[in-house]
Amino acid sequence: MAVLVFQRDLGTSLLYFGLFLSMLYLATGRIGWVVLGVGLFLVGGIVASQTLPYVQRRFANWLDPFADPYDAGLQMVQGLFGMANGGMTGTGLGQGYPQDTPVAASDYILPSIGEELGLIGLFVVLAAYLLLVGRALRIGFAGQDDFGKLLAAGFGFAIALQVFVVAGGVTRVIPLTGLTAPFLAAGGSSLVSNWIIVVLLLLLSNSVRNRPKLVIRS
């Protein structure tokens, strides 16, 4: 994580740290580890915002993107206006102006979808992510061995954390960081890694289905 922080890859650092905390909680069942980890994250964020210039800029844009809407805050401001322009039902597929938002094909793919498909379209996308994460956790709960349980649950949390970081960044819930929305944003390595996660989840699910007496039925 230190290497990633010094490389200014805050999004991946946040993903790894969140995944570490979630796996630690799943393995031990102790909420104290989560509380400690969140406390360390908050302390680290405050220290970074006071000592690292690029983190200071991220925090400044997060707190008030309209302070510099034509330079530092341009991406966030354009994304917010794009989602507002989409409204509830959107402008229509291909009828928006995502090109007006910098890096709309990767970091800001969700505002582009929100503009053209509206809040309803974004809800459908997020619901699809929720379904995928829910199935991963179900596979983990139905697993036979500790390794398989943690592996499946960890894959689910990895996807969930990516979506949270991306969606939270573009909606100003958290400071914007550089991560891609799984299966949507342009990025070869991200796409390959997430499809590998899906393949491994299918293999884990198949191993559970081969033992029907232990499958949890709803």
C-alpha cells in the first residue's frame, strides 16, 4: 500500500485496504478489527490531506468543486451537470454529451450512463452489481471449506468496493479516486481481472452444486 500511495494510486490503495479489512472481519468475526481499521483509515486520510499536495487537491475538489469549475473541478462539475441533465429517465441512449466530461469513458462512466439513461438506468446498473455481489456472498456461505468461503466472499467484496469507490467519488460521497467501474469502464487490465473473478466464482459455485445436500436453499 505504501508503494501505491507514493505512486499516487489512491483508488487501488483504498480497494486493497478495504478488502483487507473485510477479509479480516470475515476470518475472525471481530468487529473491533473493522473499527480499528476505519480509525486508521481516517487518521491516514487526514495526515495525507495535510502533507501530500495531490491529496490536498483531491480533498479541495471534493469539498467545493465549484471553487475552480474551469480547471481543477471541471471533471466533477461536468459530471454533476451531466447526471442532473439526465434526470429520472435520461436523454436517451446516444443522445447525451459525455464527451464534455473529461475521462468519461473510464473514471466518469457512471455519470455518462446517468445522463443518457437517467436515475432509472443507474439504478438498474447498481442493482446488477448488487445481484452479482449477493451471489458471490451466497456462494461463500454455502462453501464447504474455509478457503473457498473466504475466496468467494472476498471476490464479492472486491467488486462491491470498486463500485462504492467509483459511485461514491462521482457523487461526492467520498473524494474522487482513480478506479474503474467493473465491466463498464475502459481499461483492459480491469476488465480481465474482473472477468477472472467471475470465472472463479462460477467454479466455486459449481463445486457447491456438486454437493446438493449442503446447498443453502431460499
